[in-house]
Amino acid sequence: MKESFICPHCKNITGWREVIPVHGHYAEHYDENGEFEVGAYSDSMNYYEKSRKYECTRCNRNIKAAVLRYKRGMNK
């Protein structure tokens, strides 16, 4: 079994949050009574892979390098 992830900042066993900034738009459609019908993202939603961030769920600090090392070790 794989070792638990330990945040390099707060030194606790924790998870992480992956933040992916996207460029595009989100549209919501309402009927004539103002009731929500459907929401949809644009087809041209895109993001730049290197702008992806990983944050500790406990201390909220950026831990991108530690997560990438952890994921690389998981694939072995």
C-alpha cells in the first residue's frame, strides 16, 4: 500500500485540492417565469496545463512540487 501524503509545510497527513483555472464562459438559461432550466459551459473551454495549482486542504498553501513527486512515485 502507498504511503500517505504529508504536506511539506504543515507536516500533517492530508489531501490536496487541484485548482484548474479555465478560460471560457458559463451560460445559464431561465424560462419565462425566471426558473432555472439549464446551465452549460462553452465548447471552447481551455486551460494552460502549467497554470494548474495544488493546494493543501489543511493549510491552503501551494504544494505543487510535492504532489507531482507523490503522483510520480504512485505510478511506479
